[in-house]
Amino acid sequence: MQKDGSDSRDGRELMEKESCAPLMLRLAWHDAATYRADGGKSDDSDKSTGEWPRCGGVNGSITFAPELDLPCNKGLTLALSLLYELQEKNDLVSVADVIQMAGQVAVEFSGGPKIAMRWGRSTTGVKYLCSDSDRGNPPFASSLSAPEHLRQIFGLMGLSDQEIVVLMGAHTLGRARPSRSGEGAAATCYTRDGPGRCKGGSSWTQEWLKFDNSYFKNLLLTPPADSQLLRLSTDSALAEDPVFREWVEKYAEDQELFFSDYARTHRKMSELGAKFEPQEGIEVDLEEG
Ligand code: HEM
């Protein structure tokens, strides 16, 4: 615990108690992933002005039922219920900021890089943002290969091939569960006994609460060396596509490079579509309070 009690305010205490860092990182990503670089015109042409908040992104809209209820967000209600505890301790901070704070702290708490963030994101009161256009991760379209599917999803957000690979490295943390995404096994030797209140599922890495470059190392093992570990088609795509693979090899080789690229790209993700008040945002180092 730090001198000023910030462990309980920034979520570290919660992550220690609930082993929920992966879930919080997924929540932060899913609030961001509704962002459309074209302002939403591609899926919302007659209504979108392209302006905040209809461009989607980091605006706290995931807390509202239409978006939260999308199939791709299954399981995130638990993340939000844990987050309310944090919101109460940070009542002057916006919901959009608290969600992103939880994502940043999740990475750092799990041993990942320090991410320089800024604060002051506005939270939308627009509840219908995603009810008319499925702005979550688009469902897997069978006409697309897995690499094309990835480029489609991230391309809508204006993210590059390198940014796709480095962000996917977040799957070094956490698990997939049949009861949520329908992916993974009920339990594996790495998840059967927890920790945390929700035991089970399939993880991408053996130490799924540790943020490191083992996700990339595992992807390069052909055939997969460990049948207890998960590899979705969108994960395999990173090792199969020649452009993605170059980055996978670099990050598997050099954890420092992964960490510095991840920290920069995570910050970008945490600001997709955000409206800051004041406009330049507020720089605060959480560790210094
Ligand atoms: C198109 C790309 C992606 C796909 C298809 C995908 C798919 C999935 C699926 C199916 C799960 C399992 C959910 C569950 O059953 O609880 C999951 C979990 C997770 N995802 Fe992704 N993901 C993608 C991108 C990302 C990105 C970019 C990040 C972060 C920057 C991320 C972070 C996570 C984390 C941390 C978990 C673990 C959650 C937990 O343990 O509760 N994912 N993802």
C-alpha cells in the first residue's frame, strides 16, 4: 500500500483481492473498440456526424445496456460491478477515465510497462450509441480470412498492422470461458484452481496473471507445444500472416521492445474517440498521487 492510500483508489487492491486485472484490461479495450476513425459513417451513415460521441470509442458508453448487452461484451458486467467500488473512491473522476485507469493499472500491476496516461475524458450520456449498429468487435465473417478479419476490425479504428500485433499481446493476460465468449475449455491445469473467484477457462499463457512476452513466444511454436493453452484463429493469424509475423518474432525475441511499443499503443487505444476537458487532458502520475 502506498502512503496516500492510492492502492485502493487506483484499483491495485481490488486486483490483488479479486485477481481481476485481465478482466479490467478487456473492459478498457472494449470501451475503446467502438471507435470508428471515419466517425461512424461506415455503419451509421444517415445519423453520424462523425463528432463525439457518435464516433464511438473511449466514452464510458459500455456502461449502458444496449452496448453492454452485445454478445462480444459478455462477462463485462462483472467488471463493471467491481469498478463501481473504484468509481465511488474516485467520485470526481469520469467513468470513462476510471475504466481506462483500471486498464492501465491492470497492465502495470501484472508486471507490464508503465503507461503514461492523461486524464479528463468526458463520459457520454448517450445510451443508444450501439443499439442501432453493432459496434462491438464485428462477428467473424466467413468470407474473410482471420488476418483480413483482424485488419477489418482494427482498420475501422485506424490502427496499423504493428499496432494490431502489439495490442493483441494483451492476451498474455487472462482466459476465455465457454460461459462468456463460448471459447476455451471449462478448465485447464493452469486455471482449474484459480486464483480468483471465477476459476476455470483457457488461458493463452501458463502464467496468465503475468504481463510478459510469452504470448508471442507461444505463437511461434508449431504445432502448439501445450494443448492446455488457447489459440483462437485470430491469434494464429498473427503467426501466419507474413507482415504480422515479423512483429511477432521481434516481440518474442525482445520483451523490452514489446513493452515500449505496447505502452505507446495502449495509450493511443485509451484515447480513441476521447474528448478531454481541458482539451489537452491532465497529466497525473498515479504512483505519485
Ligand atoms: C479482434 C481482436 C480480438 C479478439 C477476437 C479477442 C477475443 C477475445 C476472447 C474470445 C476473449 C475471451 C473472453 C471470455 O471468454 O471471457 C478475450 C479475452 C481477453 N481479451 Fe481479447 N480479443 C481481441 C483483442 C484484444 C485486445 C486488443 C486486447 C487488449 C488490448 C484484449 C484483451 C483481452 C484480455 C485481457 C482478455 C482476458 C479477459 C479475462 O481473463 O477475463 N483483447 N479476447
